[in-house]
Amino acid sequence: EVRVDELQRLLAGMEKEHGNLLREMKAGEAELARLRSAEGDKLAEQDRSAQLEKEVAMLREKIHHLDDMLKSQQRKVRQMIEQLQNSKTVIQAKDAMIQELKEKVAYL
């Protein structure tokens, strides 16, 4: 009977230890799941960050290209303005010459 009581006590201790270990295992699994979720979130954030960096690089390249195009157009406009000013000067010179010729013809 003493031996049976001893075995029952040991069995009760083992059951208690089993319950404690189950609780610890569940807590560990929950913590592991939380860490995996956090790691998954971190990976998702890293992927999003990499994607955004690619988009920013692409947008910078587009902006650079547009700046080049804008500068080219500005040069063309300046050249056209300069040509117009030169043409105005030539026309004014010819108008003055025509006026002189008209005056000479009128004098003659």
C-alpha cells in the first residue's frame, strides 16, 4: 500500500509536471507564432521598401529625362527668339533702305 501510495504520488507529480510542460509549450508556440508574424511583417515591410526604392529610382530617372527635354526646348525657344530678333533687325534695315529709295525716287 505504501508503494502504491508512493506511485500515485509520483504519478500525480508527473501529471502536474505534464500540465506545466503543456502550458509552457503552448506559451512557447504562441510566442513563436507572434515572432513569425512579426518576422513576416518585417519581410513584407522590406519588400515594400525595396519596391518603393525602385519606384523612386524610376521617377528620378523620368524627372531627369524630362529636365533634359525641358532644357532642350528652352534652347530651341531662345534660338527662335534670337532668329526673330535678327529678322526684325534685317526687316527694319530693309524698311529704312526702302524709305531712303522712296525719298530718292520722290526727289528725282
